[in-house]
Amino acid sequence: MSVEPLGQIMDALDVETFFVCSSEEEGRMFMLALLKQWGFKDVDIVFAQQDGPGMRVRGRAYVYRPADKYQWLLGKGWQT
């Protein structure tokens, strides 16, 4: 039996990294673009902090929102 990891996520996937950039706006844009490039449609920024030559940014990709049909509960894999 093969398990799809995204199908086992309860609600969201957080990704944090440091972007070399010139402004907070640019750092936020980079994170949103990265998450969308990875195929996530429902994305947000949950943390951003200027630090020297760039920004530390944490983005959140929502796999499920409250009241969604949770695939992990139904025993099915993640659907894009």
C-alpha cells in the first residue's frame, strides 16, 4: 500500500526560508510564487522578518480548510 504524504496532512504545509531580496514586499512575493509554482492554490504568508540582505519568510499552503472533505479521513489521497 502506497501512502501519498500530502494526503496525510491535517490542514496545511508551512515552508520557511530566507530570500535575498530588497524589500518585504519582494520577499512575500517570492514565497507566494514558490508555493504556487509547487502547485498549491490556497497560499498565504504567516511570518516575514527583514534580516540583513533579505527576508526570512514562512509561507503556508492550505491543503484543507475547516469543513473541507478531508481525504485522510475518507481514506483517499490528496487531490489537486
